[in-house]
Amino acid sequence: MSSYVFPIQYAFLVFMLGSYLLFVPWLIYTYRKDGFFSWWRFILNASFLFYLLCSLFLVLLPLPDTRDTCAMQAENTVYYSLVPFTFVRDILKETSIVWSHPSSYIQLILERAFLQAAFNFLLLLPFGVYLRYFFQKREYWKRALGLGFGLSLFFEVTQLTGIYGIYNCPYRLFDVDDLILNSSGALFGFLIAPIILALFPSNKSIEAKRESVMESGIVLPVPQLLALLIDSIAVEFLSDLFGLLFPVGWLTEVISTSLGMLLCFYFIPIIWNGKTIGSVILRFRLVNEDSGKPSGIALFKRFLALYFTWFFTYTSSAISQIESLMESAFYPFLILFSFGVFVLISLVLLVHGLLVVFSGGRRRFYFDFASRIRPTRK
């Protein structure tokens, strides 16, 4: 049992690391494509990736301790088995059941050969279920069979080549029976998938909601925050470029960041019909809530709301770095005051952001509310 648990544990660690790195890009992709976040679709896709990792690691792990696997094997070691249905002969050969006594059939599931064949059959059965969800129609069973065979062949070739040359000899057997059982399992999973998928929301219902969101032009708070995050990254990049034009110092950082914010949050949307770099990626634009068109005055007010938020936050954290103040007797109190202001602003922004995100679109972010701007997909 430990030979199966270890690969799954390793797959879980790799999956969690990948999730940490890819969660924000996945959110951007989801809101760009659908306009809303579907927990069901997220769970489905995340579980599919986790399943593929588990399948791969179950086939490959544990790895040998040395790359010189040839030295661990006899000279005439055969690395492949090309006789189909050998597993049937092995089961019949190893079984201890008496066919005339049905009560002894329970012994079959304890036999090594049977368990190995069952594992290979079940390995790609979930793969067939996922394919049925993605393809929807039963007529695609040939495609599911072909993809199951292709994935199984990838596993077998990876083993036969010693993970494509990492090991100088294969450390596991290329077995045609594995191709047969894996492919059959994928096809079986594809055929029985409706029984399992009936318990979950259908792909059609998610697509219907997507069309409704796109038709209404509503932009939810989370994609607005993602667009703001992308714009902030663009500001940081431009700030570094502008910083090359001035001497190093805190004043340079203020000037370069101010120029970057002015360009990203005001001039670009003015020129680009209400679109910022982030909003283009998330597929929406900023318009005046009264006219329904981009407004220079409204966009400038939005820029000021964002700019002063950054300026006060930056100032409160930068005071402690001014050398002339460090010699003052009031410096400890100044540090305490600046830290308190920084924490207060951060908490207010956090609470405000949570209220807007969990309001379901009934509240707006302060910078849009103050400038009478609304985001729209139209």
C-alpha cells in the first residue's frame, strides 16, 4: 500500500506548489473567458490536473537511487512484453480459487496478478470520466479511446526510455497489456460517466450563465482587482524605467512612481477608450456612470483617488528612512505614528475590499465611487 501512497503524497505537494504559482493566472483566464468564477469548474479542472499528476507519479515513482540502472540489472534483461492478454494467463496461473466453489471467488481479489490488472484498468478510468465532461457527447467514444491509448503509450514510452535518457536503462517493463487495460479503463469511464456527472452542475448550465454575464456587461469586483493588480505591475515596471533618469533616492521613487501611475491610470485609458492595460486583459473598460462613455474628468478623479492612497501609504512607511529625522528626540514617536497610520490605512483598504468583493456587485470600490466610474464589458 505504501508504494501507492508515496506517489500520491508527492503529487499532492507538487500540485499545491503549482496551485500557489498558477492560481492568479487561472483567475485571470477564468474571468477573461467567462466573466465570473465557477467553483465547480475550478474544482473540476484542479482535480483533473491533480489526477494526471497522481497517474504520472504512480507510474514513475519511486525512482531508482542511481542513474546507472543498467548496473542494477542482469545482462540479458528484457524490457518489454509484447504478448497481449498475458495478464489473463497470469491470473489463471496464480489463482488459488476453486471454480466449482463460488465461495472461494473472494480469493481472486487478493491475488497479485489480479490486483495489478485491476490497477491498470482503474488507472485511466477517471480520465474517461473527465473526457466525457469535456466532450459531452457519447459519439466521441472513439476519441476517448484514442486519447486513453495515447496517454497510456506516453506512460509506457517514458518508462521504456528511462524517462527519456535520465536513466541509462529502463527500470520498469513496457507491457502491451498495460496499453490494453489502460485504454479499456478510459473507455469504460467515458461510457459510465453520465452516472457520476449527474451529481454535478452540467457544462451547459455554466455556459448559459457565461452568456448571461457577457450579455449584461457586468464586471464583478474580483476581475476589477485583478486588473488593478496588473496595472500596478505595469506601474512598477514604468517606475523602474523612469527611475533610471534620476539619481537614486526616495524622491526619485516618488517622482518615477507618480509618472508611472499618471501614465497607466490616466493617459492610457484616455487614449485607449477607457481601457487600462489590466482591463484589456480582463476584457472590460471604464466609463462614466451617467454618459456610458469614457470621461477625462472622471478618469482623472479615479487616478487621484488611487494616487493619494499610494502616496499616504508610501509616506507613512518612508518617514522612518529619512536620516535627518533619526537624530530627533521625537523619532521613536514618529516611527510609532507612521506605523500606526500605515496599519490603519491597510486595515481600512482590506475591510473595504472584502465588503465590495462579498457584496455580489452591490458595492463599488472607493476609487470608482468617488469618480462616478463603472466598469463594463460593452
